[in-house]
Amino acid sequence: MADKAYTGRIVVDPVTRIEGHLKIDVSVKNGVVDNAWSSTQLFRGLEIIVKGRPPEDVHNYVQRACGVCTTTHSLTSIRAVENAMGFKAPPAAELVRHLILATLIVHDHLVHFYHLHSLDFCDVANALKADPVAAAKLASEVSGRDVPPGDLFVVQGRLKKFVDAGQLGWLDNAYFLGGHPAYRLSPEENLVLAANYIEALRVQMKIARAMAIFAGKNPHSQTMRVGGVTCYEALRPERLAEFRALYEECRTFINHNYLGDLTILGRRYPEVASYGRTTNYMDFSDFHDPETGKDPFFRGGVLWGHAIGKTEELDPAQIQEHLSRGWYKPGPPAHPYDGVTDPDYTGYDPSGHYSWSKAPRYKGEAVETGALARRLIAYSRGEKETVTRMDAWLAACKLKQENLFSTVGRTAARMVESVILMNRVQGWLNDLEDRAKAGPVEIYREWTMPDEARGVGFCAVTRGGLSHWIRIEKGKTANYQMVVPSTWNLGPRCDKGKPSAVEQSLMGNPVLDPDRPVELLRTVHSFDPCIACSVHVLHAGGKRSFRIL
Amino acid sequence: MNALAQLVARRAEADERGVSRRDFLKFCGMVAVAMGLEASMGAQIARALEGKKKPSVVYMHGAECTGCTEALLRLVDPYFDVLIMEVVSLDYCETVMAAAGHAAHAALQKAIRNPDGYFCVIEGAIPTRDGGVYGQVGGQTMLSLFTEVAGKAKGVIAMGSCASYGGIQAAAPNPSRAIGVGAALKPLGIAPINLPGCPPNPVNFVGTVVHLLTKGLPDLDTSGRPKLFYGKTVHDMCERRPHFDKGEFAPTFSSQQARDGWCLHKLGCRGPWTYNNCPTALFNQTTWPVRSGAPCIGCSEPGFWDQLAPFNRDVREKGDDA
């Protein structure tokens, strides 16, 4: 560790424990970040690949944008095509889609917190020093669930055996090894988190299995199609019962362990609740009533500044993407329907072009999207369950409302969202079960593809607002565009030089040890970056087409 | 520790030994069956895996969606935590590893200098257009980095359809000129074991790893796939095959026949052209696409995104305007 506050540059490349390839570059002055650049490092070109293919086939292709938020791109694509056709899927199909999307979001939040993020806070090696009895007492207190000391003793023994064997595997070279001043959990707290890290590996497998009952497999569902879903088999009573049992088990873990661990985090890391701020928040609506298509359970909107109580309705016409700092030939900011893209790699230059990502802006401003944005919008509107649970978390951690706008706030919002969503799943499941009991359920409806049409699909996915835009000509895909959450959150600066959400959030972050900048990882990870999603963006509908060499 | 804690601890320790040993033997027996061996071979596999040192695995991510890694997380025999704590040493894997940036790079350098060697797993295709600038890790192109890492490995596994054959980003017109690992490493004389699928079944990964550790290289087909897992077509093992044989086809997805689980051949099923064990291995231990009413899209076949598409119709109509 440096003796005095560091001044200089820090580059983290690759950022690990994310989906995809990301490089983070920051300038640090006296131990505090004063400038930051986010650079995505992969380009795949999925939009050009789907051009000319049947619109109803596109969801298969674009689903492969991402295997982590797997299925969301498929669903959003189906919504875009159904929107273009003026088609409405049968209500039971919408219920199945709700259950697939809800289990996906919760699965994703859980894996994000435990397997992608918790090692930024939890020193696994230090857990070997814990008293399992004291740890069990702590775990029982924060989770409201009786945790037997024997369970934690077993985990500790297993960890000890693992560490003593000398092959640290995926934990090798961790920033916490040998001690790190920014890791401040007690040995008992570390043991509780480490035990839940392992337990969550098994719980996530079960949520994914529950999802697969409807989806045909996970990752990458196969049952959702333009027209509805195909999983008649999943509507049998024993299959619904299988889903319910898996769901109940996972819900217990989320309502107790996941919730309790965020209390530990909030209590022990109040300073992480004071940095990682962004300015504006935006997300789309989702989980509409399956009969009417109205009254979304997730209600979208925009929150400017931190003005709790003043939420604005979202106007999709205000979305534009800027090109000037990405590796693309220059062009004016454009709405997704009119986007022009021509890739042009010129090397990494933070003062010029520095990312494969474009820069989406809402009314010209950078906005954050995702669980924190959704919960803040709901909180701002006074939606009861969100307000109650967010306030309960703040109170348990002795934090204030302003601490929601932070790195830990972002992480806690995911937990709150998981709890709320899991509670809601029960209602959708009951509804589907009632319909299945009443007789044959319609889950697919025939359709006719128009020759000429255009449509958009919106989805409030794990990492934020996702939209797909399709133009159909001669019954084929003439143009396809995807504006994805991680582009909003982790893209580069816009034409006016305004930083993206993650770039804003890094400014002001402390860095205690420039060789092991865990504070940067905490903030970047708190966005749950999903880079494969954000870097395929290639708008094939413009006047210029892709340059094939 | 007080007396009560000691009592709890002793009991827990006994439980732990029993349970983890039982789980481990169950896993070995399962692997034996997956490999087409007698379940009693499980004990022999267990002995082979219980060496002093865990074999090192270096897992690289190229042009991919991380769906293959996600599939691995869904493992049950063994659970993923057992895999990385007790079976192999996962010395590099960007999706789960604790280290980042320089520390991650150092972990990779250490792993590939391991005197005991390592197995290299690659998920994702390798972009080659413009020298490979379309995919970079730590300032190095994937093409150059993977060549270095795979070149020194004891064995190379191409995990998933992208690594095996280029996958989604290699679909026409292949904007980044992405290719599979086998094609990229051909100049080095390296032929990977291909485990295609989108995603591949994680059971096939574990079976392959265990085969490598206990019996060496599995027998491969002409597409580089282990015959153990990819020896038969999905169609041959399909639970809806009796409907096919009787000529009972669902005409539409909304039909009574679709509801009754009839053959999906006329709705675009690519099972007859697809070599994989989905009907017997299942996904997520509970189902697979055809059981759930969704036609197979042929995701473990080379070039399926173009050659087996469009997926929305009977393959006999494919020529119309494909």
C-alpha cells in the first residue's frame, strides 16, 4: 500500500466479474478519482447479421447478444415484431412471459450480488478466523432466519481445506489477500457472506431450473416465439407444482439471506454509500396486465437530479445516440429509427475515440438505468412496497435517503427489487394455475406478417431499459436496432463531452491502494456491466452500410 | 469456542465428511454413466480425481455472450462450487475470478507457467478482421492472447458453438470475421475438443474433463465432437419420435396436436440434422426444448445460424427464399 495519497493514472483491463470485455481508465488526484473513461472492448455486429432474415426468426439471433440476461433480448425482439404486426399475445402467454422475465431478473440480481460483486467486500481468507457460533448469531439476526452454527462451521472447514491445499484457483491474486485497508468486514461477517456465496450458487441453479420449466432451457430460452409461447407441457399441475416448490425455496433465500447480507454491507461500508453517484435516472415500464396490456407492475419514467417526488413520464422520441467518442465514423446524434453507423477503429484515445459503445442520451443528458433507477422512480412516486423496503434497509444500516444515490444504494436496490418481484410472482403463478385448472389454455395465436411495418419492443430488464427497433420491408427484416442498458450506463462521453453514468459515478471515488483499486471495482460492478449486450450495436438501417473488407 | 460450539462443530464435521464424500462418489458414478461406462467405474474415477493436486483449468472468454459460463453455473453433478473447490483449480476465468486488471493478468501468467501444465477452455469465437482489433483483452487481441494460452496447454476445449465453429457472430455476413478456435489454432497444429451447443450442456463439459483426466482424449467425430455425447441425433433419441414414425405432425403451434405433444418436424424442428444428447441429458435437470414444445434449431451443428435457417418452417421449404 502506498504511504501517501496516490496521484496518477490507473487502468483496470480486463475488468473481471462482469459479462464481456471492459476497460476502465481513471485519473486520480491525492487519492480521489478526478476523471474517468469507460471503454468497451468487443464488437460483434449482430444487427447486420439479422438483416434480411424473417422477422419472426430474429429473436433467436439477438438472444445471443447475451447469455447472462439471456432471454430478455429474445422477449424484447418478440415484442418489437408483435408491435409491428399490431398483435397481442394471449393473456396466458403473457403470464408465462412474466414468470420467465421475473425469474430471470431475480436470478441475475442474485448471481450479480454474490458471484460478481460480493468479493469486492468480502475477504474470504479472513473468514477462516471467524467464530462460527458468533457468525451464526449474526446471520440469524440480520436474516431473521435461524442459522445453525454447524452450517457455518462446515463451510469454514471446507474453505480452510481449500486454502490449505495451496491452490487458490479463482481466488488467486484477489485484492483482499494479505489484507487490504478497504476490506472491513469482521471475520464473522466474512464467513456469513462466504457461506451465502456458496449457497447462492445452488439457489441460482434452482431459480434457473424453475425458469426452464417454462423456457425449455436456461440459458437461452426456446419456447417464446412471435405469437406466444409453446410450453403446453409446463401447464400440467405437477409442473406448476415443481415451479412453485423451487420458487418458494429461492424466495426464502432472497427474503432472508440476500436481504440480511445487504444489511451487513450497508452497516459496515457507510462510505461506499457516499460515493458512486450519478445524476439522472430512467427506465421503461414492464409486467403489464396480461389481459389489458395496461397498468405495469414496473412503471417507467425519468427522475432528473435527485428530486425525489418529481418524476417525469418517459418519451421514447427523446432517445438519441451519439457517435463522436466511439470507434465509428462521425455523424449527428440520431434517434434509433434513423441511426447511421460505420465502424472505424482508430486506437484507444481518451481525448478522442475510446470505445466500441455508442453514447445514448435522453433529452441530451446521460441517464442511469437499471434496478436503482427503477426503485428511485418508484420511491419518488411513493409506491408503497418500494418505499417501505428501501426505508427499512436504510434504517437497518443507519443510512439516510441521500445514501440511495450511491454504489451501495445501487446494490441494495437490486435486493429490494428481487424481494418485491418474488412476492409478485406468486400472484402471476396463481393466475396461471387457475386458468390451467379451468380447461385448455390458449398460449399461442396465429398471425400474419405484414409486408411493410415498423415496431418497437421495450423491456425493463435486469440492467435497465432495453429497446429493440425493427423495420420490416417485403416481409423481411430491413433494419434492426438494439439500445441496451449497459450502453446507457457504461458508454463513452456524448458529442458535448458529457460523461456517461459510470464515468460520473467514478469521479470522487477514493483509491486507497493504486495497485489494488477495489473501490473502482465496487462502483463499476454496482452497475452490473453486461458488455456483450452493449457492443454489438450496429445500426443497419442507415444510408451507409457496414464496410466489408 | 465454548462446549456447545464444540459439540455442534464435531457433529457438523462428521456430517461434512459423510455428505461431501457421498456427493463426490455420486458425481463420479454419474460421470461414469455419462461416459457410457458401468456406474461401478465411478470409484475408479474418484480415485483418479483424488490426487494431491487439482488439475489447473484456464478459461478464456472471446467473442461470446457468457451463456456457456452461465450453463456451467447450472451444474448439479457436481455443483459448480464442488467443481472449482474440490475437482479442478480454476486458475483464470474472467467471469468469476476475484482478481482484476494487472492482478488478473498476473494470475494468467502464473497459470500458464505452471510446471504441472493446464487445460485451456475457450468460450467464444475469435475476431480476425483487421488483425483482430474487434476483440481485445488487456490491450492484446484475442487472437494473439488465445494463441499464446492455447499453444502451451495440455489440451484445448472449445466450449460452445462460437468457440467450436464461430457461432452467432460468424453468421453471414460475419462483420468481424469471427472464426472458431480450431480454425484459428490450425497453424499451431492444435485441434480442440469441440463441445458445441448454444449453450452446450454442462454435463458434456464435465464428462469431457473427467475423460481427459482419467482416460485421455475421447473419441471425436469429424466435427471434433466427443462421440460419447454427440454420437446420435436429437431426432434418434427424441421422446416424440413415435409420433414421427406414425406420421403424426403438429400443423401449427396453436393446434390440438401441438397441445398433445406431437412431432414438431413440420414446424421447423432440426432434430434429424443435429447431433447432441439433449433428449437424454436434459437442460436444468428438468426439460429440453422439444419437451417444452419448441423445435430444435440445430444449435450444435457447424454453421447452423445460416445453414439450418430460417428456423420458422419445415426444412423442406427452406429453399424458397432462404
